[in-house]
Amino acid sequence: MKLIYNVNDKPKFTKVLVFAVQQLLAIMAATIAVPAIIGNGMSQTAALFGAGVGTIVYLLFTKSKSPVFLGSSFAFIGSMFAAFGGAASAAAGYLGLIIGAIFAGLVYVVIALVIKHIGTQWIEKLMPPVVIGPTVAIIGLSLAGNAIGDLQNGGLKTILGTSVCSPYIAIVCGLVTLFTVIICSVYGKKFMKMIPFIIGIGAGYVVASIFTAIGHIADVDALKVINFALFKDIQWLPDFSFITAFKGFKDIDAAYIGTVAVAYLPVAFVVFAEHIADHKNLSSIIENNLLEEPGLHRTLLGDGVGSMAGAFFGGCPNTTYGESVGCVAISGNASVVSIWVTAFLAIAISFFGPFATLLATIPSCVMGGVCVALYGFIAVSGLKMIQKVDLGQNKNLFVVSVILIAGIGGFSLTIGKVTITTIACALILGIITNLIVGRSKEETSEEEIE
């Protein structure tokens, strides 16, 4: 899709504000999901605040040349559980989150300094399009199960955590969202074409509200999609991690710091591989090699330091979001001004409880409808990278095959407290396969075969 607004373009402020809301909707569910999964009293609004701060740090390091939002990283969930699990107190656990994020961020800083001096040519040789293309596709495909799972679930849950509403009602709401997004993106004129997510989520939310209202009137749980009860318990102010963490200094020792280091440092190297894949994908969308300009060392520094800042406030290490990249691809808006405004908007709404709560009431099925499109675009962006790769040669065919099957099959490894994610495993296998077959010239002619 051809970009309507390039990275340096500056749309009118009213348009920018709408684009920012769209970006926020695309990244919010995942950003607040991480603290919800970890529990231990972690604040979702604080995570949103931290994501906004982390994104600002990233934009400063990348000289406003990389239009992507940073949100809570799912790769560090195991590390965060380890930080709380080995802590002598809850406060020490929060301090462990910040210390762990600093360890992870320092890995990025060290790698960035090395790349600054030796360049990125080795990365281009190690991860050519035949490797990075299917890896990017896996980023989208590996999330397919999440999108479809959400599509079949409402926002109102039972005590056991299962959806109250019928899966068929949820699917209707999700498909209304999805098809509205598709129709606006394909047939929409001008501005409508650029905000398909906002219109789609709005349409899905309206349908879900109608079903929910009928469900309450008729007292039929199967029709209750939206959990409006969330408005009874509005969190007005973010509960910043550092406030609790500063009370935990007396409860930590060298052994605990070592435990946190072991939990976070190896994961940082894994996320480094995903960082490259994300930026390769974004580079293909904006038609500018971000590994060269502003440079991989700058994107790494922005990601690493931004992750530290995000954890200081929200407890969650940050990372560049595929949802944000997908939003850029589908909307055709790569204006970095939109990302700046999204970051400030995330910070602002973390202090405005009613609006944050309103966004939290968007049911899973509606967001699932959006994510079908978002994750699909990420997958297709990766496949586009291998368009010029000759898949008639077995050496290329094997590399792509290994990555796709490992990724779609969900191949991952857990070594102690460290989990090597599916994407990282697929990428590593792809790199090894490419190194094995890379020297093959496949010059066998038909005559020789005969």
C-alpha cells in the first residue's frame, strides 16, 4: 500500500489527533495485558504511562525517523514472574522489575555501541531477505491464535474467567468490526480510508452495546458482551512502580540481583532478534532502511533506554509493537508526528480514569476483529520481502520452509527461567539453515539430472 503521509509529513492537528487515537487503540490492549497477566497489584494505567514515556525516549534517540510505538513486551513475562517469585517482599519485587529492565536495556546499549563501530553489514549477510521475510511473517502468524481467540470472546467474564456471552454473539461483533475495517480501507474516501480502525472499533462497540442492553433487559447472559461494571472501579491515578520499588531496597541482596540478572539478560538477546525483524518490516513499509538511517545503533539505544524508562514507571520493559507497524501499513500514515502525539496521549489518559476505563471496556471480540487485519498485514508484509527471492532454488526453499514451520508450529525452548520465543527460535533455525546451504550454487542443469 502506498503511503499517504510519509515519515516527515505533518498532517493537520485534528487529523493527527485522530491518527493518534487509532494508534492508541491498536496498541492499548496488549500494553495493559502484560501487567494484568503478572498481577501482584501492577497498574495498567502506569504501564500505559510507561509506554508513552518509553516511546518518547525512542523517538528522541532515532531522531524522529522511525514511526513506531513502544508497548509492554510479552517476551519478558517469564522474567517478571521470576522477579516477583524470588523477592522477599512485594516492594522488592517491584524493585526487581526495574533492575531487570536496566540489565536488559544495558544489553541493548552494549550491542548498539558494537554496531556503531563495526556497522550492520554482518546483519545483512546473516539475515538476508530469505531469512528475515518469513520471520516477519511469523510475527503476524504466531499471533493468529490470539486474534481468533479474542474474536470468540466477550468482555464480560465469569468468576472462572470464561466469557459470559455466547461465542456466536462475540463472533458477530468481531466480524462487524473486521468487515467495517476492510470496507473503510478498500472503499473509503480520503480521511475515512486512513482511520479504518477507529470506525471499525466504533461499529463493533455499537453492535456489542446493543446486544448487551438487550441482554440486561431480557436477563439473558448470552447477549451480555461489554463489561460496563468496570466504571464502578475507576483508577484515577497511575500507581507508578518506582514509588513501591523504593520501599524494597532493604529486602534485596546480591543473590536476588543475580536471580534477576539471569532472568532478564538472556531474554534481551532474544528480543534483539525480534527488534531487527520489526525494523526490517517497518523499513519495507516506509521504503527507508532504518538499519542505515537513523541506524540500528540508534533504534537499539532508543529501544533499550526506552525500555528502562517504561519499567521505571510501569514495571514493564517496552519493545516496538507489531500492532503499531500494522497500523502504519493499513492506514498509509507513517507520519512520526502521529507517534509523538500517541505517546503524549497515552501519558495523558493514564491520569484520566474514565477515558482509560472506556477503552478498557472495548470487548475482546471487537479487538479480535481488528487484530485479524493487523496481524494479517504483518504476515503479508513479511511475505512481500521474499517476492524477489528465487524459491525455485532448493537452498532458498529450505530456509523459508524451516522458518515457517518452526514458527507456525510454535517451536520454543525453555532453559531454566529463560524462554526462547517462537519467533527467536524460528529466526535462529533460519539463520543456521541459511549458513548451511548458503554456499550451494545449485548449478545442476536438466541435462545433468537426466
